[in-house]
Amino acid sequence: MWAGGSRPDTDDAPTLTSVRFFPRGEGAIWLDAEDSPPLSESALAVHDALEKQGASFLADVQVATGLTSLTVRDALRELSAASLVTNDTVEALREVVRTRALPGRARGAAAQSLQDPTRWLPASFEATPGRPAYQRSPSQRRLPKWRRPDLPGPASGWVGRWSLLRAPGTWGERPDEEEHAERIARQWLDRYAIVTRDWWRRERPPVSWRAIYRELKRLEYRGEVRRGYFVEGMSGAQFALPEAVERLRAQPEVDVDAPIIVMSAADPANPYTLPLESIAAGSLVRPRGAGALLLTRRGAVIMNAEGRGRRVSIAPDVSDADITAASRMLGDYLTRAALPGARAARDPRIESVNGEAAGASTHAEAIMDAGWRRATDGLVYYRM
């Protein structure tokens, strides 16, 4: 199952900021049972409909609530961010991420005060009879986008069935503190092989680090894990599986012919997102913006791309051969379709390299050897 999460904010609508996956029936182990934030009227209506009739398709929710399709989708987005509902498909999660909140939605007295367009007028102001004091048009950028019917994905409604996240079959039962901490510790050992307090700071499970640390020490006394300092940059005590320690001690074979790998900066396989002190918080390894890309070889970042390849940064002391190979990989990645049937980007452009104009960059020749050509506004890629 998947469950959304949001930052605590009582004055604004919940916005999806994190996603957690867990086996069905283990929601109480990984999610907190705190009260949900204030919800809009449409979100409350959808929640009540799911509570009465159980798992339902979007059309069924719309009929039960009498709301429009757009309002139901906004309510499901809000409930997903508040960790109250889930869906049995991952495609629905993608739709929740794409959906923007409807403008002009007040939740609470503070939000209503901020959304009042006449709050700046003096107390003695009197509006002309028959005319509004202030009329504010909604921002066109915040309106939900229309989906083209020829693109892949559902065009008329979200797929899958929606259900309450805290239902008995999904939520399960929360064990006592010792068993709860042990199950989380074993899950982290299976997932990461090395466990430190950094993982607790990152995931914030509903059990204290002190309880998890106590269970890890018990596993150490049983001989199931080892405690030491295995990875530089991880703070505090580290607990690792014995086989993980042996793999860390082994000298890895350097693959001189390792290929260049292109991955999203937000990919879970990207180790530079981990909270390690040894990883520099520089712009090269942590590019900004949606769709940011990292190009690595043998785990080292040699190039990144922001804004669909318009802004490129290259690591120092990178050979021209690696720049050419990375530029070709970047061009092929940007021009291929992300999904079957989707349209690929046409003629991607590099406008700047390391902050300077792409055409005048010292790396322009190496990039052009990969199939990029000079244009009036930078370098354009032509698939070879």
C-alpha cells in the first residue's frame, strides 16, 4: 500500500510532500495515528462517503457525494496528503502528484483572513452600492491543467479504487513498544544493511529511537548484528549485518569500462539524497527543480542537468571523452519517450554550461562531438 504525507500546517490545505510504501496490514507500524489537519467541506464529504460504502471508484464517490469530478479529485488529493485515503494502484498516486489544489480554498479563520481580498482596506471604507469592493481573478497558473486525450493514462477519471487508510485491513494493529521497535529495526537492516539514527531522523516512525536502539543492542548480544563505525559520514553508533560488514571490507574491483548512468536526482537509487555528512551539499550532486538529472560513472557525478537540459553543470577535471559520452547520453535521454506512446521532446537545448553561455563555453567542442550543434540560443541536439 502507499500513503501520502504532508508538513504540519493547520492554516493551509495539506500538500503532498512524501510517500511511504508498506505491506498491507502494517500501517499502524509505520504511520502515526495523530488527528488529521482541518479539512475542507468537500474532503469531509468524500471521507464520509468512503467510510459508508467502502472502497469505491472515482465515479462512485462522485455519485455518492454529488460533487463535480474536479472537486472530487481535489478532495482526494487533499485526503491523500493528510494520510487518510489510499488507492490500490500506483497510477492514482501519479495523478495525485500531478493535481494542483483548487484556488480560493479557505480552511480555518487564519486562512480566511489571508484570502480576504479586502483586508488591506481601512475600517472606515464603504463600498459603492451594487459594486464589489474588490474583485480578484484566479491565477491561471494554479488552475488544473487539461489532459490531452491522445496521451497515455486515464483521460476521464482516475483508475483504481479509493479507500480509507485507517481501515482494519490496511491499518492493522500496533504491537507493544518492544515488538514494534524490533520489527522496524529488522526492516531497516533488511533494507539498508546498516542502521544509524540518521534513518530514524529521515523516516520518523511512530516509535522512539531509544526503543529501536535498545532492540538493536539486543540483536547485537544475540550475535545477529555488529556494532561499530563502518561508513564515514554516518553519525553515532552503527549497526550492520555481518555479511554487510564483510562486503564493505572487501576491495571492490574497479570497472574501467563502466558506462555512464543517467538518473533522476529524486530517484531512490541516488545515494546523494542520503543524510550523510561526507556528501557535500553542493549544486553539482544536488541539482534543483523538477526533472533534474544526474550523470554518473562508477558512482561519481560528472554532469548534471536542470530545466530539461537547459542548464548543465560539469564537474572539474573531467576528460573531454567523458564529457562527450555524457552529453550523448543526456541527448538520448531527453529525446526518448518516457512512456510507451508518449511524445518525446523535440530538439532539446543547452543554454548554459557552468553558468556561462553554452556556445562560448570551454566544453562546447566536447559537447558538440556528441551530436549537439550551435544555435542562436545555445546548443541543440540532433539524434545521431
